[in-house]
Amino acid sequence: MTTVGTQAQIQTNAGVQYLQCMPKDMSTDFSDLSNTYFLADSLVAFDKEKGEGLVQWKRYRLSPRQAFNLNGYWPVRMQMLDFPDAAYDNDPALRMSIEFMSPRTARIRLLTTPVVPKDTDADDPMLALSPSLSKRKGEVKRTETANAITYKSDFGSIEVQRFPFRLVLKDAQGKIMTQTRHLIDNDSTQVKLLPFSFIKRGSDNSRSTNPVFLLSPGERIYGCGESFTSLNKVGQKVHLSVTDPQGPETDGMYKPVPFYFSNRGYGIFMHTSAPVTADFGASYIGAQRLFMADEQIDLFVFFGEPKDILDEYTNITGKSPMPPLWSFGTWMSRITYFSQEEGLDIAKKLRDNRIPADVIHFDTGWFGIDWQCDYEFARDRFPSPEKMLKQLAKDGFHTCLWQLPYFTPKNRFFPEIIEKGLHVKNATGGMPVEDAILDFTNPETVGWYQSKITNLLKQGVSTIKCDFGEAAPYNGFYHNGHGGLYEHNLYPLRYNKALWEAVERQYPGEGIIWARSAWAGSQRYALHWGGDAATNNIGMLGDLRGGLSFGLSGFSFWSHDMGGFVTASPEDIYRRWLPFGFLSSHTRAHGAPPTEPWLISESFTNAFRECAEMKYRLMPYVYAQAKDCSERGLPMVRALLVEFPHDPGAWLVEDEYMFGSQMLVAPLMESGNSRMVYLPKGKWIDYQTGKVYDGGYQTIEAGHIPAIILIRDGSIIPHAPLAQRTDKIDWNAIELKEYKAATTRCTGLLFKPGDAKIENIEK
């Protein structure tokens, strides 16, 4: 019995109340004795040219079974008692289809009803299907035998076995990577696992699906969004439902993504917006059990190494656009600056202290009442906002403002939102919760919201912080006719999109937001940050894991609050966090005051300045790597396994990362000035000292900047003369620094503002 009140410990089992801050656990629906269970049994018809056919699903129930010291339940064949019996099939044959989108990407769909849904891909906010995907469909060969139908490309194959029904994924050499489980697989084990199946609930006849795949010895699973637990998801039960976990230290996620890939060479995108619980060997070590609230199965399957899979996945859901140059600079913030005078003073002190910076962010306190979002500067504290914004721009600062999509009853816009029906509603057309939550499925709501944002942008604001977005009610009714089961997870995506479009319209080619919540496809509306981290070592570890996992889920750009958010950061942790923050795609100081370095100490101010100067000198490297990431769906903060997929050790590392393709960063996760680092095979050159290290495990002492920063042997890292703001960088004075140890040839990337394409440089 659960007696402790942490959200991570409370489970959504029968008798335990679901709390809004908790992720949904969909697995419990698949152990309910009142449900009817349909198990995928056999392929009864299939046209291999069309890629369409029928799967027969056998009807079962769960039956209790007692044996000495064991009480459990087994699936037992069931004869329906539905009335009228002639109107329903006991063992329905339902539609299945398979389509290759490219030689590396296949789409598999199975229905749980005879009704074929309308094609809504064009209107699906998760999808951004690349036209190039369909160019090479002909390179897939189709063969048929008495036992199976096989689709094979140069990169792998999918075999559809007739009986027992299986989907078998093989690599290019014909080795099985994974396959679906059938009931007969239980014959060899006393654990009677439900195989590939769907349920019809006894409560209301609604349906949910449960694709089940083999999990092999030594297999490792990565992705699933900005997850703060161990990068390898094997052994974990991952809940893919948007929540506010209150920070990066639990199993909840601001940004879950129903996508993952395996070290065996395949990836899967569960194309659904309904909650999913992905049980990767947590309840049975040999199975991936995908408990999906969705009533249909729609899976995109990818073949290849991590870079291939990420490229293909982002061809399906979209790639992150290239952010504007200024956004890669330093963002200075706290919770919160309360006045025009304070904001201008922060900007002045950044310049007085010679700390390179490009953005001033005003958090929750720029309204008349703190946290009461009304899209207007409080005139008693911001007497001339346009003048302030012009002054900041003159001094080289872009401005970001906080807001959120919830309106309390005391907000001045609350009556208007209710009167116009711009909010999510309940079953009676009223309020599902006390706040008015903007309904972004309603075009009128989007227009109303974007007009408020546009007014701010026209005053000179550069971008907006897209905070919250995790609380769309599951019991809500939405303007597009959908219920909360399917709209809850899409809410961040629609919210991200509405805001990003408003910014992009005002500043064409420079669309950017600063968002907390996300779902599959949100990468098209960059960028996102890691939420409210604890101000301790665990907060930094959670942020790093989250950023790496997020990057393994199709997002190129990501940031976090240096030093943590919750309290004033201890100087030691803040110092060690700085290089991690500045060697991320985007860099922000934010949290409980003081975050400004000159308010902490002179030595800390110097440390902050040195890290900022390092990034600004590296800006040509950062900019070129960012462009490459945006084109290929790769992350800037990159797990080693992406860059070194054939190095088994690289798949084990989760406390260091590649910053782009050529720099390795190992933050100091605990107090001290050295740490154990894993280096992939080859030579590595210390960015600060020039010392050379061999691959393998090494204990390395940090340089003056408190982190291990190493360059791959044979790299060209472009540097620029130091500038205090990105618009003052002299792109004509770039120095191409070579880092050599055992090689005579160096390569790198160069991409300057205004360039049409990336230049591959070689010396």
C-alpha cells in the first residue's frame, strides 16, 4: 500500500487517486479482469503489392489461477455472449497495412475496428512528412512464401508471418533485431505474458492497444523524450504523458516523445497523441510492452544507426529550424526583474563587467501583478517599455518575456475568454477546472492569442517564453471535437506552434521561442529548456540526462538553467555548471536570485566571464554545428553513442557529451577538479591545456574552466575574435584552429550568416 506522498512513488493502481502532476500509467488497464482481450493470431489475407490485408484477433479473457503459493491469471479463450450474437464476430479479422516511406522507414498500421479512419495526415500536428521520403519507394523488394510476406530494402527487412502472426524486423544481413510476441511464446515460460493484443473495456467498450516486441539480451533502448532517469530505458517503465514533474529529478516529463531506438539497429515512432506506458523489460525482461491508450496501432519503423534513425524520424515529424544567431549568445535572467530600471541596470552591468551577452529575459514580474499574465507592461514600473526596448536593442540586447496559457478568475482577460469560448470546456460547455485554459484547437483562440503576442513583438520584444502547457485537462472537450485523451499530449505542440508562428511572422527567418513542454513534432518550434532544476548535483545530473535523452528524441536545440532554479545556487555548483551551460546550444542564467555573477563574488564574475568568452570565441563552431544539426535532425548536446555507434563503451556514458561532432565535454558532477572520463578510441586533445589523451577510461584534471573539454584528433575548430555581442562578431577574421595528435589531416565545418550551405573545410 502506498503511504508516502511523492508523485514518483504514487502509482495509478485501482484505489489510488490520479493526480494531475502524475504521468498516466496505461499498463494497469491490461490486467483488468472485466476487459475482453483480443490477441493477434494469424494473417488471414494479404495483398503484398498493395501492402494491405487482414489479421485475425482471437478473443480471450483473463482467468484467475491458483497454484500452491501463487495466485495469478492466464489468458483463456472466450466465446462471446454479446447480443445479438449474429451481429458481432467472436474473432474479428481486421485491417492491417504496411507501407515503406523510404528504404529506411516503414509504416505499419493495425485497426481494432472495421471502420477505416479518414486520412488525417495532412492535418496532423505531429507530422511533417518530407516529400523526399517517397522518392525511393521502388527500392523495396516484395517476396511471398507460404509462411510469410517479406519487404526488403538495402537497410533491413520486415517479415509478416502468417501463423503465428508476427512482425519480424531484420537488419541488412538478415539478423533478427526484434519481433512481435505471440501467445505460443508463453509455452516456454511460466510467466504467461499478454502478447501483441488489444482490449475492449468492460466499463465502456472503449479499446486500447498493446504492441509487444521481443527484447534481446544486451539490448539497449534510448529516446522517449526529455527523460531524467538513466538514458538506457531497458528495465524501466516509461510513462509518455505530459506532466509538470516540478523539476528534472523524477520519472515524470515535461517533454515526453513516443519515439525510441535500439542499439540493435532499429527505431520505432508510436504515432499517437494518447498516453503510452512503454515497459522496456521492467515487468518481463524479454519484452517491450507498449501499452497505448490509442484504439489503433500506427508505428513508423526505422532501420540504421542512430544518426540514420534520427534523420529519418525527423523527416517524418520535422526538423528543428536554424535559430537566429543572437539566440546562441548569453541569456541573462532571474525570477524575476520587476522594473524597467532593473532590466536596464542588468544590461549595463553585463557590459560594465565585459560579460558577452545578447538577451535580457523578464520573467513573471513584468505585469501589474506578478504571475497575472495580461500581456502588458505594468506602467508604474515600466513607464516607457518601448523606450526601454529600444535602449536595450541599441546596447545589443534582445528581449524575452514570460507568459503562460492559463488565466485565473482574477485575471482581467478571464471574462473575455469565457464569453468568447476561447477556453477548453467540460461536458456541459462549462469549465473543467477553475482556470480558463486556452484551447489552441480553436482558430479563434489562436488568433486572439497571437494578436496579444504580436502587439508585444511590434513594441520591440524579440521572443517569448512559452512556459507551462502541461495541464490540458484529460476530461476536457476541445473545439476540434476531440477529447482530452488525445489532446492532452498535443497541447504543448499546439501551444509551441501558435507562439512560434507569431514570432516568425514578425521576424521572418528568426522564429524562436523558449518553451518548457513538448511532444513529438515540437522540435519544429525551437527551442526548449529543461525546467526547474534543483540547485544541487542531482539537479545538474537530471538536466544533463534530460538534455541527452531529448537530443536522442529528434530535438536539435535545448538549454537549461545554469546553477539550477529552486534556490540561490551555491557558488560551487554554479561554477561547475557554467561550462555545461555555455557549452550547450543555448545558454541561460535563470532561477532564484542572485543569478547575476557580480552579486555573488568577484572571482565568480571572472569565472562567468571566461565561460561566456569561450562560447563567443567558439561561435563560428557553434553556428556551423547548429546548421548541420538542423539539416540532419541531430542534437547539439549529443550522447556519445550518436557519434560513436560502433564503440560499445559509448553506449554506456550518460554524464558526458559531444558538443556538436568534434568537442567532448565532461562536466564536474561533484566538487573537486578532476573526474573519470570515458574517451572513444583515438586521440583527444585538451582544449585548455593541449595535453593529449588516448581512448579508454582516463582520470583527467580540469583546466582553468572547471570542466573536461577535449577535441577529437584531426578537428578544425573555427574561432572568432572576442565580441561582446553576436552582431559584432567579425566573420571575416575567423581563425581555423587545427587540433592534431596522431593525424596529419584535419577537417571541420564552416557556416557564416548569409551563407547558402555549409562548407566542409580541410587542411
